[in-house]
Amino acid sequence: MLFTFMCSLCFFRAQSQINDQQRFIEVTGSAELNVDPDEVILIIGIEEYWKEEFEKNTDPKNYRTKIKIEEIEKDLLSNLTDLGISKEQIKITDMGNYWRYRGKDFLISKHYEISLHDLDQVTQITKINIKGINYLTIGELKNKSLTEFRKQVKIEALRAAHDKADYLLNSINKKVGDPIQIIEENNENNYWRPQSMTSNTIMSTPDNSGIEDFRKIKLRYEIKVRYEIN
């Protein structure tokens, strides 16, 4: 894991001011840390479909043969078992649907959450070839020590702010005094976003780029500090 200390000038604001007898400088320090997840929550959706959908030049009004949810679910669970995923790692989070083809039955859908501790299994799951799978996304990346990592990044951001104030004041033969105010900026963390990685029939990830982007939890914090000028 590698800290990246960011003291970008585009976010830099330093100022000195005389209020009664107080002079200060205000700076912003930031830090980043990439954390390896120890658990991945993968969300898979399956849905009933019409066999005729996959026949060329077939009009929806001629759809007749429904592939039921029980059949798709059985096939999915069998594939997951073959990958070494136990029933305890799988739970149903949603079931139903809200629309249907005109004049046709509802197509029932189910959503599952799968808890994985091996990122390679995520890639393996994307290769399952089942027409009834219509949705696949990474719902969450976890690490049991994430709270401690956040503290560590905030401390490094505070140190970066002090270093910035120090070299700026040194350039004008001044010294950093005591902190007057410390503000944690509105930070956005866990820099990854779930994205669908499926077509409406089978999973499609040509170069696995969607998977590789999620191999790290990226933490970033900014701390704004006001120091006395000595």
C-alpha cells in the first residue's frame, strides 16, 4: 500500500492577516491510501425470459416459451457451487418485477448478494454463461481494518498540511506556530463506483477492465489547518 501525499497548488490557499495581534497562515493538506479489500459483495440478478427472444426475427407477440425462474436459479447455484461458493455466502435480497410484455405473463426476477473473500472468484463468476443472468455489479468492497486506515490517512493529511505551512513560511523567514483551527474537509472516500458488467443475456466483460478497477479501496482525505505565524 502506498501513501500519496497531495499538496496540489490548485487547492492551495495561504493567507496572513493581522487581527489585533494575531497573524496566521491557512493551508490544506491531503493524503491517499490504497487498501486491499478482504471482502467483496457481488450482486447478481436473474430474470425469466422467453426462449423465442433468442431466435432471429421473432416478434414479441409470438413469444410462447417461458424459461422459469426456478430453472435459471438452479443453473446459477450449480455454477456457483462449482466455483467453491457455499450457500452461506449467498442470500436473496429482492424478488419480483414491475413490468411485462403486453399480453404476456410477468417475468419474475431475483437478486442475490454473494460475499466473496477471493477477488479471483469475481472474475470467474463473470464467465458463467447463463442467459437468465441480466445484472451483475460489485455492490461493496470491505476491509475489517478500514476504520484504522481512515485514521491513518487523516493523520498523514494533517502532517502534509503542516509541511506545506512550514516550507511556505520558511521562504519568508517565518516559523509555523500553534494550530488555531483544524477542519476536516468534506471528503469523498472509497473511490470506486459500482457499474453494471452484463448484457441482458449473458455476462460480457471483454477485457475484464471493469473488474481490475475494483481491486483497491481508495481512501482520500483533506485537512484544512490555520496556524499562527511566529
